[in-house]
Amino acid sequence: MSVRMRAASQDVLGGPEVLKIIEVDRPEPRITEVLVRVRAAGVNPTDWKHRRAGVFLTPPFTLGWDVSGVVEEVGLGVTLFEPGDEVFGMLRYPFANGAYAEYVAAPARTFVRKPAELDHVHAAAMPLAALTAWQALVDTAGVRPGQRVLVHAAAGGVGHLAVQIAKARGAHVIGTARAAKHDFVRGLGADEVVDYTEVDFADAVKDVDVVLDTIGGDYGPRSLRTMRPGGTLVSLVLHELADDLPAQADKAGVRHRGVVVEPDHAALGEIAALAAAGRLRVEIDTVLPLERVAEAHARGETGRATGKIVLTVG
């Protein structure tokens, strides 16, 4: 007899109201997989974009990629973990793996051990955003000590972690944010903060080596005006890129790259070590139970959250 579990799912695209709590069969761990009892699931902007437009998914599906929880079972060949281990990780993006549920099954190396210094809420808030920042700044741009790094939306989910990762790499960090969030961004380690509502950041910032564009639209082309030749512009909002942005970057002598986050056991281990050492902290904006998932999405879509939104499960 199959074991049932609760999940927040949707069978149509639309607003937050399409998210419903349903009962489904609990997954079973396959070879090299672990079954994790979810304690908390992170909510990211990509979640509500998929809820509204599908993007890479077709309903019905259960959203969510960020997980923190406890290993319930291990599949054949798993040696990293045992039942009872506390773990956190990012399920394979952009597929419908479904972190908004009581259990998830995924390859063991999707996860790392949760540092004792992090509770499940803070651990669940970290993987997708921190891996995005790491893969953009470390793997793609190769940020080095002394470089000037511009992080857009520096108080946001990815942005506030990117500021800290860039600082951990020895960079001089400049962030864009509303004035009300400047103290927060400076508290993360930013050396300079620009109020994009009062000035054009492209006029206020110069001689940048690396730009992390988390916003899209005209932010990429405008960012080129801030950059040194030989710099790297990393874009995260791939579907909003101007068609001629790579050509514009090439003309400016700048390397342009688009990043889609992927699971990375080694990088997540580095992130966990930074968090355990107190060098990387995730800001929590809102914590809600799974049953209030629609409210969590509505809060996220205001664009005014500082840090991350997290759902608790069970």
C-alpha cells in the first residue's frame, strides 16, 4: 500500500489562489537517492514565475526547489547519509521536483549536511539563491581579491547572498538598493550602496570588473556603461535579455554570460562552510506554514521582501 503525503500543488496556471494543498503518493528513493522528510522549503522568485506562466513546466505540478529536512530512507548505493541525518539542498532545476511537500526523493549528492549553526528555516532559504550567486560570481566570473563587483538588487534573495560571497572572495562590492535598505546592505559587507530610485547607477558607478544582473530588462545594457574592458557581465534573467546584449558586450570589450542554476554538491559544501563560520548569513523576510503557500507567493510578488520567504512543513 502506498504512503500518502501532503503537497502544495496546482493544476492550472495563474495567481497565488491556484495553489492548493492536496494528498499524493509519497515518493520512493531509487538507486543513489535519498528520501527526505521536509522541514522547511524556500520560496524563490522563479517559483511564482513558474506558477503564473509555466516557463519550463506544464500543470499539474508541485513547485519548490529549496529543501531542508531529515533523511528518512536511503536508496541502494548511498554512502553519504543515513536515516536521521539533517540535510539541505536544491532539487534539480527547473524540473517539477516539488519541495512544497512533506517528502522529497532526490539524488544523494543534491544534499549536504546541514550545519548545526543553521536551523531548518535558514537552511531552506539558502541553496538556490546561494548556488546562483556562487555559480555566477565564482564559477563564471572568477571573482578575485581587489576586483570591483556590482550586485543589482543587493537586498534581494540572490543579491544579499551575492554581496557576502563577493566579500568572502576579497572583492570591493557595490550594491543597488532603495535607500531604506542601505543599512541592511552595508551590514552585509557592501562597500558602496547606490539608490537606483534617485540616480542612474550607470552614471554613479565606474570601473567595475564584474556585474551580477538579477533584474534583466535594460539593466544589462546600462550596466555595460559601468564596466572596464575585460570585465564580465553575468545575467540571471535569461528570458528578458535584450537580443543584442551579447553583441553590445562584445563591442564594449566585456564578456557576457547567462547562468541557470544547477545542483552542485561541492559548491553547496563551500556555502555550508561559510555559513557555519558566520561568513554567510541568509536574511529571513517571512516564515509561513505550507498551508499558507498562496500568502507566501503574494508576499514575494510585491517585490518588497528583504531576504527570503520560507514555508515550514509538518
